[in-house]
Amino acid sequence: MYKLFIRPIFFLFDPEKIHHFTFGMIKIMTKIPFVSTIIRKYYTINDNRLERNLFGLTFKNPVGLAAGFDKNAVLYNELSDFGFGFIEIGTVTPVGQEGNPKKRLFRLKDDQGIINRMGFNNEGVAAAVSQLKKNKGKVIIGGNIGKNTNTNPENYTEDYVSCFKSLHPYVDYFVLNVSCPNVSSHAKLEDAGYLKELITEVQILNNQEVKAKPILLKIAPDLNTNQLDEIISLVNETKIDGVIASNTSVNREGLKATQKQLDEIGNGGLSGQPVKDRSTRVIKYLAEQSKKAFPIIGVGGIHSAVDAIEKIEAGADLVQIYTGFIYEGPSLIKDINKAILAKYN
């Protein structure tokens, strides 16, 4: 029903406007008695064989929602009814910011992709904390954190530390987002020396807490093998808990969209089917070269159960969807979990 009736209507409107409309619609619908129960009954698979235990957490199933969808943690309780095993909120910055000028979100319908240059638009960490205090405990929550756009390079770490301290009591794991192509000083955020400094600082704070939380690093799909080798060495050296592979891509090769269309859209991070093979390549390389020394969450171009299984076969322990959720609808989560049960149990 989603792909036949709902998606064609949604795709008639501006992507960012329809995103906010959908949030409002889900909020209203789930306030109607029994609607949440009906949604959970239809979309959720409750089977202990789907459970995954990673970095001290038990995920009820391996299918999560990637960061960027529920930036301000306003809909995670309602979204959990669709069967997700975990939901990642953010990217959250210390202070709220508007992000880049609109229009900044674009569909590539023929490619089943999206280009965005949102620029970490969010209401800030205090607003996220306020929303997370309403957590009903139905799903594991990840906190994806980043820096404010106007922060000076010498203060980048302070931004991550600020978000980490504020969110620590309210999320189950953290993601250091250092690979978004829509933020300034992108090069510094992927410099191995700086990453070691950042991870070390956050881990010192983490170890001072009563209960340390897992910390993961989110990397780009465009890294070459030398850069991926650096990531493996960095994980081994810092003992960070895992890697999310991968973020959006700046690569435009192999698209069905015309050059004119791409020129009209301009810069931004590409997600969806066009990055499927790139992210899988990164997952496979990390898993093989590290001999599966650390957990990997696979994300990028998962639009079907087959795509998800491909990520798992490449070495992913968990998977996340985002663009596939928009193109394929909420039944995608159930389809993936059913396929995992059929293949591995």
C-alpha cells in the first residue's frame, strides 16, 4: 500500500516539507487509542533468534534506523512501533542551528537515492535531552553527535565533549559523526591524528561515568584502502567499540540522473541505492583486514532484505536503514527480519 498509494503522493511535495508532515501525521495517529498496538502487531517480529548482543547491549533485532531521520529525538517512541531494533537520534550539536539554506534535500527518483546538504540542522543538545526524558524504554537509542558549524577548529573536541556529557544519561550508545560531507573542515575530522585525540578525550570522560557507554565511529564510503587501514589501526589502538559504515557519499559516478540535474542540485551527501556497493565494499574490507576485530554497523543503500543480507554477509553485525525506509516504506524492517530468520536460523 505504501509504494502504491502513499509514496506517489508524498513524492509530489518538497522532501523536507513532507518529512515534517509525516512526523506530525504519525504523532497524531499514534495518539488515537489502539493505533500504536495495531502498528506494533502488524510490523514487529518478536523472536529471540533475532537478538544480537554487541558491546554490552542486547538488540531485540539487528535492524536499526540511521541518524538523520529523527534528528531531535521527537519521534523515536512512535517509530519503535514499526519494529526497529534500535534507533539513532541526531546528529546533535551543542547549540541549535538552522543548517544550510533551503532547498537542501533532493530526491533522485530514477536512482532511488537522495542528496542532502542539511548541515546538521537541529535544535541542540538541550532540546534532545528534553525529548529523551520521555523515553518509554521500548527500543535501544543511539546518540549521534557532531560539532556546530561556526565552531573554530581548536574547539571541535569541546563540542563533542559537550554533547557527550549532556546525552550520556539518556542514550545507550554514542556515534562520533566525523564523516558528514556537509560540515566545514571535513578534512580535519577525518585526520587520523585528530580522531585519536577526539576518541581519547571522549573515552576518558566515558570511563569516569558510573556506567560507560559504547562509542562508535561513523566513516565515509569514499575512503580508500590506505584510509581504511588507518581506521582499523585507530580502532585497535583506541579500543573504540565499533564502526558505522557508512555515511553519505560525495561521489556521483554511475548515476542515472543527468549532469544538468546534478548541477541544479549542487553539492551534498548522496545516500540510497547508489552507495550500496560502496558501503558494502568498506564493510567487507574492514571485516576481512581486521579479522572481525570489532563490530560493524552496515548502512547505505539497503532497500530490500537482499541488500541487508549482503551487508551482513560482508561483515556487518547490525544494519541501519534511512533512504530505503523512505522509498520502500515501513514494511522493509519486517521483510529484513523475516529474511534473517529464514537464512540464519
